Amino acid sequence: MINSIRHGDVPFHRIESIPSEAEKIESGMTFTVAFGEATLHHHTLYPTKKEDMEVYKLGNTYIVNLSVDVPLRHQEHKEIVVPAGIWTVGFEEEYDPFMKNIRKVID
């Protein structure tokens, strides 16, 4: 079983269950998990049916519950398939030794 996958600078980590404090949000037929601030490109999930995907938000983290394998697409990356399951969607961070802080990677 795959527990982690990465699509460019967007990591997905499998979790066992949806935390009770997570808030369900409306996702429509597709769901963009990350936008490129500089390029306007996006990492987007494309389920075949709306009911194949539920999306939750917990703080700054998205959680996607996929009942089937779902394609994930981006304009500059090869399409991958996210396996069915519950996944947290993270964001790559980098440490700036001069500013002595951690910041989100800007695409």
C-alpha cells in the first residue's frame, strides 16, 4: 500500500481517518489542491463522478477522501493517479537561513 506520493511540490500522505474537527467543503466535479502563485498552473483532481471524492479542510490542510483512484493533473507534470483512500495534501516548505524562517515554496 502506498502511504505517500508527490506531484511536483505537493505531497500527499495517507491517513487512517478524517479528523472529527475537519470541516467538509463543497468540491464540485474537480478540486484544485494547489495553485501556482507565479505561473497560475494548478494541481487538480479529476474524479469521474462527484460522489467519488469528498474534500475537507483542517486549518491550512486539505483532506481528500477518494472512494476510487483519481487522476491528478498539472500543466508541467506528468499525470499521476491518487489511489483510493484518505489523503492529507501538504505544501513543500523551505528554510531561509538568512531570514531564519520557514516559508511555503512558491511555484
